[in-house]
Amino acid sequence: VACTDPLREDDTVGAALRKMCAHRQWHLPIVCTRGLFVGALDIADLSLWLRDRLTLMSVEAALT
């Protein structure tokens, strides 16, 4: 199934998750402002991003 709603370079993580859920896709293409393919994002990328953010938050909480 082709993706008709790719990510733009300036989309947020929240936008990526919403698009993945809405289209039931594990991978989304990323396009530049001219609409050219520049890469892809998958659910593993988002999981790693979230893991890193939660780890950082835990360290910050421990220091305060």
C-alpha cells in the first residue's frame, strides 16, 4: 500500500505517530519541501527516540 500522506521534514514526532496510526503503517517516507524523498521513519526509530527521552527525563528527575 502506497503512502499518500508522507512526513515532511518539519513534522513533529506526534504528527508521525498520528500518521502511522491513521494509515496503519509501520514505515513512512520523509519528503523535503519540494516533495522529494529524503528518507524514511519507522516505528523502531520512534521507539528509540521515546526510550532516549524517557531515560533523559529520569536522569533529570533524579538530579532535582
